[in-house]
Amino acid sequence: MDRQKSMERGLLRKSLSIRERKFPNEDLFLETGLSRKSPRDIIKKSPRNIITKSPRDIIKKAQNDDGDCRVTATVFLSTFVAVSGSFCTGCGAGFSSGAQSGITKDLSLSVAEYSMFGSILTLGGLIGAIFSGKVADILGRKRTMLFCEAFCLTGWLAVALAQDALWLDCGRLLLGIGIGLFSYVIPIYIAEIAPKHVRGSFVFANQLMQNCGIALFFIIGNFVPWRLLAIVGFVPCVLHVLCLFFIPESPRWLAKKGRDKECRSALQRLRGPDVDISREANTIRDTIELSELDGETRMAELFQRRYAYPLLIGVGLMFLQQLSGSSGVTYYASSLFQKGGFPSAIGTSVIATIMVPKAMLGTIIVDKLGRRTLLMSSCAAMGLSALLLSVSYGFQQSFGILPDLTPILTCIGVLGHIVSFAMGMGGLPWIIMAEIFPMNVKVSAGTLVTVTNWLFGWVVTYTFNFMLQWNASGMFFIFSMVSAFSIVFIYFLVPETKGRSLEEIQALLSNYVQ
């Protein structure tokens, strides 16, 4: 009997040694009395029969992981190609401001018709956002970006060739669908490939390139006919399609789909040929397996206590971002300048000149100051700018005083609002959205967050012109109060994610709820 027990123990040890050679960087323990760990540390087996780790183990493993700190040329190239889609987004957002006078004159559009044209981009974005998570999960991040460009290319051509409001709206709607898909997949892709110490800056480049697109159209829209402006928007979409064939797929998406060999190959390409990626690859696999214990979460199952905190953060930030009036101010900047008595051509050119350097500054400091500090600073500046616009239009409408100061105050207010938005509140909610959700809820939660953004964006952009004519001062006072509430929300609820890996952030949020 003793001899039989010793043989059994020898076979168990031999099995363990073989298992350790197969997975050299894992702390694997057999579910037997030979394990030195407590039962709490032995987690259920995953569907692939590999023992996963607790959130606390993943945090420690991620903190000790120094293999992903190198920023290679492939990471730079992949990030640049991905955010080129954001440049296309910026071109679409900036088009309505520069083309407003030309379109209304050539096609004889009323205020209501042009408001529909301007806001239908966000309606298309809402449609794209509804399917964004599922499409990105089925096709992968890279092929989803190619899918987005099919809508953008068709949309720009329809706008350029439009002879009436219907074709104009159809083209703008298709463009919006592509942009809605982009708004989800680009930050997700960058967050999944970038090393943790530069992830914030790299994802913030999404906002930087969007500002570059807006700035370009603000400048050239002053002297380029609107049809030619649509062709200009078509060109970067073509270039983006060609460049997408030269970047790797997201390793985390490949790991989620069980394509471990391709995952390691993509990760090796991103981190460099001489870097040992086994520890990072194992950490990614551990986190995915831990999240897959509960299976893929559907939208109805998303509203559970364990997901409440990250969901509140993601939806809350997007809700407050849009209710601050940011989309309306960007889309109809020309109208704001004209109402304040300031030359719109000069105003939009000044904005275009300043907003790109400011967004570059945000890209540099986001991983130095942190997400929370930059978000609160951005909201404070937006609130003050909106309050200044409220006072400016109030003097003009209600009191008829300070007529000489109104154009200057209008210029400072619009400029301050757009620039401060570009520095923080424009890009940071998308960074945080890409960081806080685990892989098993990233599709449903990311879709809900993106839909929230585009839904309230459509409400603001559609009603903006009407409210501007009704009571501009009151509208901007409401925007300033929303920005003030945003500071309180961020201070008490939004955690700092700077310098943490995705696995650390998700494990910490999981521990917080527990």
C-alpha cells in the first residue's frame, strides 16, 4: 500500500513538472493536498482546463511585469495608422461649420434643414455605436476599421455629388455610421497594443488627430467650395485603408478568440523580436480566462452589482461630455461667431491654429499629470468659457450694453471652450472607457457607453441652433452648470488609471465592488 501511494505521488509530481514546462511562467498548482496554497487561492478551472488566478494575483503579476515597457516602431506605426481614422472623424465634424454658408445658399436649405444635416452625423454615429462592440468582436479591431472606411468613403462621395437635401443627409448619415464605429474601435485597439506607461498618451493621440481634422476643415473651409471640401475628406479615408494592411491585429482580441499562436506573434511584433513576451502573454491569458468564467455578458446581464462601478464611470463621463455642449460648439462655431458679431473666418482660423498645439500638450501630459487632474482642469476651463459666453450673449440680448466687448468675449469664450475640451474632456473619457471594462463585458459595456455618447450628442447638435436662436445666454449657462457638476463627479467617482496595466485596472475595480 505504501509503495502504491509513493508511485501515485511520483506520477503527480511528474505530471506537474510536465505542466510547468508547457507553461513556464505560470504558478500552476494541482487541486490536491500537495498544494501549499489555501483553498481561496485555488480558483476554478477555466473552460480550457488551465487554473486561473485571483484578481489580486493578477495585480501582483502585472506590477512585476517589466517586459512590456518598450515602445517599438511597430507600436508607433500601428497607433498612427489607427488614429488616422480619427483624422477622418475630425474632417467629418469640422465639415458642417466650414460648409454651412455654401450649402444653405446652393441648396436653399432652411435652419431646420441644415440643423438636420449637421446633427444627422451624430444620429449615424448612434447607429454605428449600437453595433460597434459586436462588429469589433466578430471581425477584430483591424478589419472593423476597414469596415468603417467603407461607410466613410461612400458618405463623402454622396455629399460631394448631392443635388438636394435628401442625398446630403444620406451621405452625412453614412459618414456618421463609420465615425460611430471608429469611436469605439480606435481607443480599444490602441489601449490593447500600447505599453501601460504610454497608453494614455497614445490613446489621447486619437483626440489629437481628430483635432487636426477639425482644424484643417476650419481653415480650408473658409475659401474652398463645399463640394471640393467633401473630396478633400475622401482622400485621407483612401490612405487609411491602404495603411491598415501593414499593422498587426490586437493580441488581446486574438487571445480572446483562442488564437494563442497568432496572439504571441502579434505581441512579439509589437514588443520587438528580442523581448521575452511570455510573461505578458500569460497575464493576458489569465485575465481573459478569469473573465470568461462567467461567459460573455449580454446587455441585459450588464446591470449587475459587480459591473455597476465601471459602468457608472463610463456612461457618466460620456453623458457629461455631451451635455457640456461640446459637439454643438464645434459643429456650429461659425454661427456662434456670427451671432456675437465676430468674423467667422477669423474665428475659425484662430481656433484651428491653437487647438492642435493644445491637444499635443494634452497628449504629452496625460501620463504625467494623470487622468483625473486633466479631466477636472478641462471641465473647469469649459465651465468658465461657457459662463463667459452666457454673460456675453446676455449683455447683447437682454440689456443691449457693452456692444464693443461682445465680439471679443464671444471669441474668447468659443476659443476657450473648444481648446479646453480638446485638452481633456474630449479624449480622456474614451481612454478610460477602453481601460476599465474586462474582456467579457467589453462588447456590451463599450456599446452602451458609445451609444450614450452619440445619443446625447445627437440631442445637443440637433437642438443647438434652435436654442441659440431662442436663448443663447440661458443655453450656455446650463452648459456651465453641467461642467461644474462634472468636476464633482470626477473628484468622487473616477479613479486614477495612470501607469497601470489593463489587467491591474480591471482587477482593482473588481476588488472595489467586492
